[in-house]
Amino acid sequence: MDNETLKFVTYCISKLAQVLKMSQREVYRRLKQSGILYDYIVPSYDVLHTFSSRYLIEDITDYMKEKGVLPK
């Protein structure tokens, strides 16, 4: 993972933690265990980093719900 992707992942985790009212550690754990982090966010960096912050967080939150990481 290059430096820009790492910064983006860190931003996503931080923003999700804020919106979901969870610790960053818990958000990271859920993203990693569900495969969302390394199967979606990291490989899709080129597209995802062009989204607005609001859309990005909604997109990831919706995906977390689909994967059962968050309640629907």
C-alpha cells in the first residue's frame, strides 16, 4: 500500500468512527474482518478518493450494512 492510499484509509476510518460514534480501532476491526478494507477500499482507492466525503462515507456505510457489519 502506498503512502497516498494509507492516508486515504486512515481518513476513511477516522471519518467513519466519527459518523458511527465508534472508536477508530473498532471501525478498523470491522472493516478488516469483513474484508471491506482490503477487498474494497484499498483496491478501489483510485475511484473512491474522487468522491465527496459525504458520498464516500455513505457508500462505505451502506456496504458495511450489506455485509452485516452494521445493523440495517
